[in-house]
Amino acid sequence: MSRTTRRIRPPLPSRPLLKPLLPSALASVVLHAAILLGLLLSARGCRDGIQAQPGGEMFRQIGLARLPDPASDRADAPTSTAAADSPASAPSLPLPDVESVVPDELPDDIPPVSPPRPSDSLHPEPVQILGPGMSLAERMLRSVEPPSAAGSRQGGGSRTPGPGETSFMDIPDSGRRIVYVIDTSGSMNDDGRMGLAQAQLEKSLTLLRPDQSFQVIFYGDAPQEMILRGRARGLHQATLPNIRMAVSRIRQVIPGGGTSHLPALSRAFALRPDVIYFLTDGRNASHTRREFEDVLRQNRSGARIHVIEFAGGPPESRELTWLHRLAAETGGQYRRVEL
């Protein structure tokens, strides 16, 4: 009987089965993690306004910013064009007091003040404008040009007032201390002259800022300063209550009497303003040349004087008047308004 011999093989050494799979598994994990990270960054870039890839769409929030106007800085540095021409021996006068702001109660009869509208802008035709930028001789010659020529050179009117500026009869200017000198003689009743002056004066006051001050001097035979809160002399702060009271006083003015220009100018110079608006229909001077020069020397603050002349028709001659000289020698503008 034969025996079957079975050979038993020795056990093979054990090898770890996961070891060959580790490199590929790690590579797969890294790849998927990179893809997931890329998707997350792309979504975040779209949300935060970061470009996702070159040439892709840009998601960005935009807005509008208002830059400050350099013209507003001029209000902090009033121009003094005539101060250098003053005599060296002229004494330095202190500035008149400006009324302090007191929130008193207002009378019931004071009308509300509405802000000016663009349609309220005055564009009289024809007009003549005389302003800085020219020599004295050129300014005075310019004042006697035909109205059509003057109007065409100005491009149809004066510019719109900017920040920190006011405007009277379409002549804008800046300054902290502004005085209006308004002729209220009997001839201002003609052709609606007083009504136009009152409307333009009210509009100009509404453009003033609270840190500015003003005074209105009405004159016929003698000058009269506007009285607010029982205060007659000095400047009034351009607060809303003061402007409302000023508008009420302006609407109560009734023209009458004669015309005496120089005392009103002298009263305005005593307030040491930066800007004077001088409105009259009195082309013919009631004073001598020497008297005019004496009063003009009182302009120690170097105020610019803008002259507005109401006229009943074209000028009868090309002769230069004292009104042209008043504007030219102080760096102001001259405007002739035919009504």
C-alpha cells in the first residue's frame, strides 16, 4: 500500500495590500482639494469684486464722489484790490461789530423765504458788463461799446454762482462781508425798477451762508441802513431768521425823494465790506470830481464795487460816466440794464 506524500509549502511572507494604493489616493485627495479650493476662491472673488481669471468678468461696486470746488476757498481770503492804493498814512480802522446770532422769536408778518430757482435768473437785454481781467483804460472803453457787442463778448450772461458765492443782478461774487446800496429815489418808481431791484435783492440774500454777514443801505436824499432786531448800524449775520426779517423790510420800501449818491457810498465804506453792490438809475452825478475822489479814498478795505445802472433806453452818448469809473477803479463789474 503506497502512501501519498503531500508537500506542504511554507507560508509566503505577508505584504501590506494598501501600500501600493497610498500614492494614488493621496494624489486624488490633493487634486480634489485643489479643485474645491479653486471653486471657493472663485465664488468669493465674484462676491468681493476680485477678478476670477485673466480675461474674465470684473464684478465691482462703483459710486460717485463730489470733489470740493476751489472757488469756495476764495471766501476765506477776500480780495483787496484797492488797499495798496490807499495812502500810507491812513489809520487802520477796526472792523465794525457784526451782530451776534440770537435765536429770537420772529414776528408773524414775516414771509417765508424760498430758495432761488434756476428760472429766476435775470437775463436783461441788452446789457453791458465790465469786469476784472482788463486794464483800467480797456475797462472804461468797454463800457461805451454798443450793447449788442458787449453782450456777444460775454457769451449771453454771467456765470452761475458757485459754492460760497452770492449773485445780484447776475453778477456773482464771494466775500464774508457784503453790502447792498440801493437807490430808492422817486425815479425808481418808473418801469417797474423798484420791483425788479427788490426781487433780485431777496434772491441774493437767500444765497448767503450763515458765516457771512450783510447790510442793505437804501438811499434817496439820505442813506438809511436796514434795522433788524432794533440794531441799525453794522452788519447782520446771514442767518435764516435775519434773512426772513430782511425780506420783510425790503418789501416795505417805497421810493421817493431825490438822489444823493456819495453819502450812501461813504456809509457803506465805513462798514469795511469785501463786496459792495451799488444799484442806481442816476447816471448824472450830483457831485464834483473832487468829491467823488475824496469818497473813493474811504474804501480802505479794498471792497470790489459792482455797479448796476437802470436806464430807460440806449445811451445818448459814448461819454464815460462816474459809474464806469466806480466799477473800474475797484475791480468790480459794470452792468447796464435797459428797462
